Amino acid sequence: MTDEVKPRRRYVSRRRAEQAERTRSDIVEAAGTLFREGGYGVPMTAIAARAGVVVETVYRIFGSKAGLFIAVIEALLAGGVSRAATPVEERPAIRAIREGPDPAKQVALYAATQPGIHRRAGPLLRALLDGKATDPELAQLWDRLEAWRLEGQGRFVAMLAQHEALGSGVTVESATDALFTLCSMAVYDSLVHQRGWTDDQYEAWLARALSRELLGC
């Protein structure tokens, strides 16, 4: 009797976990669509309705609208909801960077990730940037996202420093500041949307700029 019950419990638990993940994915996809259409002001009730759940479920999973918005951004940065579930260090692009044959190649691979990130997340981040001047909640959310970005970029610089790849006189702090600035949405928008650069031109420039500022070459 005991041998028959245990496998069934494992099956039920796995099924519930899969259902919970599907529900989470449905909410993130619904929120991403509505945030792009209506900005951050979209009601949580509208997101819940589009996802086919009650609004309490959205709050239970994400805690707040800010938490949900961050989950949407994470999915956009990762290239999809399913990819966002994969730990950052295990994502193909990040693994390729970490396993690059030399620091110059790692910097080039890092630069190659940026155009796609700005294309996917840019529309929502621009809406957030526009709204934060008059909405304290949006200002706090922007600060959280920028702190998150700085933390991730700091890990890349720390990896280079661990392998003694930073240029002469380049500190971890100055390299992180340079990476944070050069990879910002403001720089991308200035070059691509205002000056008319292609993504390929931006990527090539960014790779050269990062190589100079981080590696000193």
C-alpha cells in the first residue's frame, strides 16, 4: 500500500508545480502585452482577466505591480518567459561569455547581447522613465531596476578582475561605472534612435568602447 501511494503523491506534486508555472507564465505574458499597450497604469484586474485568473492570484505570486513589472522585464531581458526561469548563469548567452577563450572575446560577446536587450525591454523602460518624474512609485521601481542592472554588470567586471584582465589603472569600481554607462538605454537611444545607427554599428562601437575602458586596449 505504501509503495503505491508515494509515487502518486510525487505525480500530484509535479502536476501542481507544472500548473503553477503555467499560471505564472500566463500572467507574465498577459502583463507584458498590456504594459506595452497601456503603460504601467494598466490595472491589475485587467492583467488578471487577460491571464484568466483572479487578481488575488497575481498578488499572491508577484506581491505587487512592481514585482510583476520586474518579472516582465526579466522575461524580456532573457528572451522569453521560459528562458527567464533558467538561472542567469546558466543561460546560453551568459555561458558563452563566461566560457569565452579570452577577455577580448568575452567583452565582444557581452556587447553582442545589448542590442537585443534594448529592443525587447526598451519600450517598457521608456514608458517607466517617462512616468517616474511625476510618480514616486515609478521612480522607486526605476531605481530598483537600475540597481539590479548595476549588480549584474558588476558580476561581469568581477569575473574579468578575477582573471586579472582589467587594464592598467582600471579599478573594479571604475570599470563597473563605465560598463553601466556605456550599456545604458540612454546611450543606445542616442546612437540608434537619434543618430540613426544600425544595431550592428552600435554593437561594434560598444565592443570597442568596452575593450578600451575595461581592458585598456
